[in-house]
Amino acid sequence: MLFLAVDLGSTNTKAALYDARMRCIAMQSAPVDYIRTDAFVEFDPEAYLSRVFELIRSVAAHAISGERVCLTLTGQAETLLLLDENGFPLMNAISWMDERSSAECAMLEATFSRDVGYAHTGQPAALPTWPATKILWLRKNKPELFSAAATFALLKDYVIYRLTGRLMADCSIATFSYYFDIYQRRYWPEMLAFLGLREAQLPPLSEPCQTIGTLLSEVALRLGLAEETLVNNGTLDHFCGMIGTGNVTEGQLSLSTGTVLGLSTLASAPVRRDTGIPMHYGFLPNRSVMLSASESGGASLEWYRNACMPDVRYVDIDREAASRYPGDVLFLPYLVGSNGPEFDQDACGVFFGLRSKHDPYDLALAVMDGVCHLLRKNCDHIRKSGTRIDQILATGGGAKSALWCQMQADITGIPVCTPAEKEAALLGAAMIGAVSAGVFPSYAVAAEEVVHFSNTFYPNTLEKNERRHRQFIDLYDAMIHAQRIK
């Protein structure tokens, strides 16, 4: 049996074909085209779907004739589609990156406090990312579209619908809507009433990582696959990345240092309500996922390089910064406010401790250092909740830097491992298909046989790092206080 994984990405869509031993046979990717105006970020869902189908057909051409295929989906969560009574889009898809609904966040929190929202959704704050805020915006600003919508669906669920003819909402994707109660496993009735939605306007809920059905005959012909091809609904790309890096038992933390800093770990029970770490419906039975994301990740280093060292390559910055580690300049990486664990839009970036001796490389090191302290802050909040972290599994662009990985280990006090497979989400999706098909009896067994690591960075205990982390915490508090002085 062969396993075809599709990643409905935000920057690129990807498809890959794997054999039963999870060896990649073929892989293709294509960029996503956006329509951007001010705070609006949209894309044509039919064009997006056509590109996904082209990618599937391209990698499916490498399948052995007669070999059965299981197709598993992963990808982004919050992108919203409005469908008519025939299941076709009424407008462009609204990307999760779209921020038109900032005012609606305040409206939601005026009705449902953050504590109430957290008690139902596991989310510490109402953010423009969430589809609930976009729906509220549409009701106010596009009443004709709001009234015409028979169904409000999320992107991955819509793509599966177009593949199989079955429209279902994967709970591990619905958890990012802000109208799904992760503790009751149902849509949140009071939120639906506030948004003006009927439950019948939302797809029926389904468990993640389940076989939904087989391909529609006309779709199978278009993709060059058999109608008997199985379609698995998979799970969120971050969660597939966890599977693809072996993070399928408690004690592992998946870290992605890309544009966004993302970290996720399994939890067996809901955490205390005061941790500030978002809690999500998990991809494994009776398991939640603590998932924190910060826009102050690799974006901070990208901003600094573009603004201050545009002609210097990252590899050269890395090499010179390594010769100066540990540094003596502190940086708060809150260039667009803070995400977890504070969720404070008043937060801003700060360089602290500058002297005339410092040059741009010292500040670049400080930026990398600041992102590590942000990681430590999130790890500490996770550990305070009673969830242990024995190992960090590092992916993303930041994992290419041995210096940054070592800094992460030193500052958190946790070993950092870099998986050999760079396309962890695709591999994780293929592993889901293989487990559902019985090739592996469990994700733990699959991870043991499939996942390998290229390097491990063990923490060095440096008193200077401990002292600097206390300074980082105090500096954050001082910055917030200064921001609020009227």
C-alpha cells in the first residue's frame, strides 16, 4: 500500500507519496496566491483546490500500478469558507492571516470574558485569527453574504468534501474556531447564538485521523487514482509535525522556529485555567495538545537582518554570533505584541544593555537570545501546569542553526534534538495513513521505526543565562508598565 500526504499550507501547498516503510517516492509543492488589501487576506478557493489536485495528480503518477493508495490531509486550521446550499463557495476564502476582525475581538470579550472563553475553547484570548471573529465581521459588514451562507466550513474540511462528497468537521481543526467547546466535544451553543448561527450551518463533527471515505468517481479520474483510494481526514499541520518528529507520548515538546515560533506538547488532562497556554482538542484519543504560537519567532531575526544587515547572509550572522555567545545585550522580541502566555497587544520590542562597544552582530545574537528566553518562558508555564518536558524536538529554519539549538538547550535546560526528516508534517500525515491501514499498530511504534534524529544538543548550565532570564522577565514587566503610562 502507498500513502499520499497533502499539506494545505499557507505559503506553499505540498504533496508527497510514501511507501509502506515511509520512504518518500515523490514530492511536489506550489505557492499560494493571495489577494491582499489593507487588513484583508483572501484567496480564490477554486484556484487553490485546482492547484492541490494538480499536486496530487503529479505525485500519484509515481504510484505503482495496481497498488492501493491512502490519501491523508493536513494543513492550516482557521481559514474560513462560506458555502451555498450546493456546497460551493460564495466568496473568496478568508485566510487565518486576515485581521479585518480586530474590533470584533473586543465585542466577543465584552460578552464572553477571557476566563469564560478559556473554559470552553481552551483559548486564552479572542484573536482576529479565529473564524468566530470573521463570522461576526461578515454578519455586520456583509449581511447579504452572511444570510446566503448555508454552511460555514474550514479549509481542510472543504477539501475533503470536494474529494469524497462528505462534509465533516475534524475536531482537531474545529478547536481553532472559537465556537467549538473542546471539553464537551460539541459546538458552543452560547457562542453560536451570539454569532447568529444555527448548528445546522456547521459541518457534523468527526474525530481526527479517521478514514472518511473514498474518492468521488469524477475526482478519481481527474487525479489519476482509483475510486477505491481511501481518504483520511488527518489533523492540523502542527499536530502532524508532532507525529512526524515522534512527539506521540508525553514528555516531548515539538518546537518550530520559523517565521512564527510554535511549540506543542501532549497533555493527558486539561491544564489549570491560569497558565496562559492554549489548550486544543488532540489528535490522539483522550489527549489534549498544549500549543503556543508566537509571531515573535524567526520573524524577529528576519526583521533585524532586513533592517540592519540586509547584505549579510544568515549563515554569516550565525558564524560570527557563535563566536560571541553568550552575549550581554537583552532583547524583548515582541515586535507585534505578545502571544502566549500574556496575550498583550501593548507589548513591544526592546534592546537593553547597549554600549558603544556593541555592533550589529552583538544585536543579532541578542535577537536569537531573546527568542530563546521567550521559549523558556512558555516552557516554564507548561511545566507549571504539571506537564513535563523531557526533550525538545526542533524543526523549522531555526533548527538549521547549531548555535540557536545550543542556545535553546542552554536557556531552557532541556536537550534539543533535530529530526533528520525536514518535512515532518507530510511524514506525519503519511504515518497517520499507515497506522489507520494497520501497517503500524500505533503511532509510538511507527515513530520508533520511522523517526530518526540528526543531532542532539545537551544543555550547559550557565549561571549567566539564569540571571539573564530573570532580567528578561523583569524587563518585560517594566516595558508593559512604561507602555501604559498616560
